[in-house]
Amino acid sequence: MADPTKPEPIEKARQRPEPGFTGHEWDGIKEYDNPLPRWWLWIFYATVVWALGYWILYPAWPMLTQATQGALGYSTRAEAAAEIVAHRERFAPLESRLMDLELAAVSDEPELLRFATAGGAAVFRNHCSQCHGAGAQGAPGGYPSLLDDAWLWGGTVDAIHETIAHGVRYDPDPLTRWSQMPAFGEILPEDEIEGLVEYVLAMSGQPHDESLAAAHAEVYEIQCAACHGLDGEGNQDLGAPSLVDGIWQYGGDRDTIRHTIVYSRYGQMPAFGERLRDVDVRKVAIYVHGLGGGQ
């Protein structure tokens, strides 16, 4: 039972002095100058003190060339560099072993294979996924999938390593992979180009004009077979793709094949041997080889 000698909460509220009126009133609603809660003010004061301390102790104020260094001399870059050094020191024995061992023999050492695959996955995400896709599925326009078994320059781990290290048609590297298909639009008449299109469609098992394809088999043998093979099986030594496996880097429809024959293609890949450590090139080669399409 409530004590009659003590005022009820509503009565306490009524006994408080009415706050000052700010002079703002709209539609009968007045704005009063109520003081902020003390707990809120103390938190605000604490954040001010914390901010001042942070400005003094840590890099904070931007200058013309760099930020203020702070009394503690702390640097996130230095911290990251120290962590990288510690990481490399920790795994130096495995990296040394990876450099000494033949790439094809790494699969015989489970611990080393796991280490190389994990490191190669990180390298791939940072340097390769932008073109080949996060899942290595490739993309239209000359970015090949790394999941199938079609390789322009070979799919063994050593061949993949060479491609990654020296790139494809990357002029600054003298050991780069190099092949160049002629632009037959500057060489052959239009009727022979149309016949070649039908012949390639026939080789790949697509709908085609049989009479036109048969009439230009000799044109294919003279102009194309030296690189792509008489049966269109391709040649990895020359970087010439197969025309019969149903896998197309730029597309296998009639219009795209005609465009390729007329204008040729000239895809490029950087030489990562000049951008990455040798051990990281080996790691990503092992990772790519293990994606499922390696030979």
C-alpha cells in the first residue's frame, strides 16, 4: 500500500520547475529548453578526452606529405610489414623446399602440396581472378577458363608455370609465349573466307553448309592446317587452339568465327615472373593445375 506521506511520481513531476521556453511554438506545441541527461553529458566529455588523447598518441592530422606521426610512433604499415616478415620466417622452410623440388613432384608431399595450394589460392585471388574469374571459370572476350582440359600452351604444371612466369604476347619478356594468327581478311577473298567459316563449323559439329564446307577443305589445308592441324586438333607448341573440342575462347558461333578469321585475335597476359616472387609463381601454378583441368 502506498505511503500517503510520500508524493506519487506524477506529483514529483508536477513539483519540478518548468523548463525555460525557447520561444518556438508550432500548432500549439511548445519547445522547451530541457537539460541533457547527465549520463549523456559524461559520455560526451569522455569521447572528447579520448579524441584528444588519440590525436596526440597516434597518427591523425594530415599534413602536406604525410600525417602527424604521434607520440607513440605507431604505424599500421610498419605493423603489417612486421607481420609479413614473421609470416615468411615461419614458412621459410616450406618455401625453400618448394623452390628446391620439381613442380611435378610436389603432389607426392601432402604437407607441401597443401601449403602451396593455399598460398597459390591467395595469389590467384589477388592477381588472376580479375580476368579469369574468382572461380577460374573465365569470361567471354579472351579470358579462358582454367577448369576445363583445353590449354593453348599445355596444361602440365610446368607448362602452366612457364605461362604464368613469362605471360602471353607480353613484349617486355623475351621468353613470353608468342603466336599470332594472320588476319585473313587481308589475305583471302570473301568467298574463301565464307567457305572457311562453314568448314570450321563442320569440324566442330555445328550446323553448316555442307557443299560450301567441302569446296573449301583445300583452302583450310593450305591456310590453317599448319597451326591447327589437318583434323583441327590444335597444337600446344604453337599456341593454336583445337577447333573440334567445342571450347571457344572468343565464341564459336558463325559470326564470331568469321570475325576471328577476318581480323584475327591478339589476347595478352602479363608476365607475372617480374611482378611476383619466384616461390609465389610456383604456388599459383600448383593451384591452377589442381583446379581440375591440369594435364
